[in-house]
Amino acid sequence: MRSLFSWPKAFLFVPLAGALLAWNGKPHPKAAVRARTFAFEYTATVKDLPAQAKAADLWIPVPHADKSQDINNLVITSPYPYELLDAAHGNKVLHLRVLNPQPTSFSVTMKFDATRREHKNPVLSPETPGKRAKEAADPDMQRWLQPDQLVPLDDKIRLWAQAVVAQAKATTDLEKAQAIYNHVVSTVTYDKTGQGWGRGDIYYACDARRGNCTDFHAVFIGYCRAVGIPARFSIGFPLPTERGAGEVKGYHCWAEFYTPATGWVPVDASEAAKDPARRAYFFGAHDENRVEFTRGRDLTLAPRQQGVALNYFIYPYAEVDGKPFTSIDKQFRYHDVVQTAK
């Protein structure tokens, strides 16, 4: 495994002060929060069920409303009875069980309308500098300081995280998180080639220095937690910037970190790496072109699955007779309901 200290310093670290200019300089004119309203359709098709199966269980993540998004007009179409249940971290789950299922396919479709608002931390926003948002306490705060299965907090990770913040001469939690963000965006490449990417494995990402959003945020979240900063993971779907309609091919994930001075701060390190012009923006903001489904990793569903905890939960998950079952097709589509000026 490549050592953190083998990379050139100029490649590893970006000066902290320059990156803070976006919110520490002269106040900008107040801008309206951007929003986007769209219809979303999520379809899961379970197929090729084995003959003589005694029971098949299917779980689908259900989007939740929060301060950044409204979820309305939820409609489920299913050939079997289902239930909507609450799970850990405020997540919601659709679950159905089929006894003695026929070895034929069946589909479950979930449709809803969503309004997603741009999520900005007001302390870091040039429109409202220094004004902290009012927000309810997170009951899972201690969980966001603990390791995940693929994001351990061992001595090596702590050493690497401390080296990043020390090189940046960061002292406050906000400065430390900024230094970690700068480090991740500067040293990890968005690249979905080869094998190993997409699992959010911090050691893979630190060694390969490439991957997708899951890998970027594994490093960011892991390093934050390693220096005592709570950080949490969210996953959902991205929407193209252009308004219209189409199919969404895959998920997107992002992160938030917490300091007493700022409250929760949104971060999207992988989008910043893909679009360097928006690097300052994505430290302190999530745009409106997304919809969140679940929060957290190593998830237990409701009712509890018999398999291991899920690394993350965005695609449908099934078990047949208590064992994971992967023969599931999935499709995600959207269309904008209101054309919102950017």
C-alpha cells in the first residue's frame, strides 16, 4: 500500500487560506435558494426466483422529507401486500414478503413528487456569513464519530488524517475539515475503471487515489472522524443539470460534517473533483440536482434482514429463504414538473 508520505507535498495539500476566500471575503448580494420540482419513478423487478422457494423478501429504500427536500404524492404499485417502515437514522423502508413465490418475475414501482432545495450552510455562505442555522440535534451524533466496516479508525488512518491537518496548520474543527476536503479533492481522481471502486473502502481509495463518490467520501468521512469531527454519509440519485426527463443510470452520494460553530456543513468532494470551478461551492453546499434516499452505512433494515448489514442502501435488496438474492432488475426515471430558473 502506498504511504501517505510518499506523495509530493504540493500534490497532497492545498493552502487553507485560499480555499476559505469563498466565504471569508466580502459579502455577496443575497441570492435566492435554488429549488427543483420533479417526479421520480423507481422500479424493481425480481426475476428467476428458484423453484420450491418458501419465502422471498424485498426491501426498497423510500425517500424521506427533511429541510432540503419535500416528498409528496407517494404511490406504490405492487402485486403483493407491502408495509412502509421506519429504520435507523430516520430512513424509511418498503418491505414485502411473498410466501411460496412462483418462479416468475414481479415488479414493484414507487412514484413520488419531490422538491429539492439547494442546501447551503449559512455560516459558510457569502449571502449570510456568520449566521448559524437552527437545527434539531441529531440523536445519532455519537454514531457519526464511529468507524464503518470499510472505514476503520485505526492507527494508520488516524496518522494520515493528522498529517493532513498538521500540514495545513489547521487548528479549529472547521479548518481541519477544510484541510481534509482540500486534500481529498486534490489527490483523488474521479475514475470508475478497473476493480475495487464504488465500495467506499477507505484503504482502496487511499491506495488507488481514484474511484467514485463513495470512495471520495469514505476518505473525507474517515479522516474527519479520525480527528474527532462527526461526519455522516447520505445517498440518493443525481439529476442532470438540464431540466427535462430521462433515465438515471446510477446513484450519487455525499457527506456532511459537524462543528459546534457551524452546525452541519454539506460537502460533495466528488462533484468538486469533477468540476474544479465549483470546488469552493461544494464545501458548504449541495446543489438542488439530487434526491436523498438514505443516510448512513452498515445498515440494518426493517424488518431486519438475515444477511449482513448493508454497506449502503439505495438499490433494492432481496432475500430468498433468508439468503441474499441478486436477480433484480432496476430502473429509475425522472421528469421535471416545474421549470426552475437557475
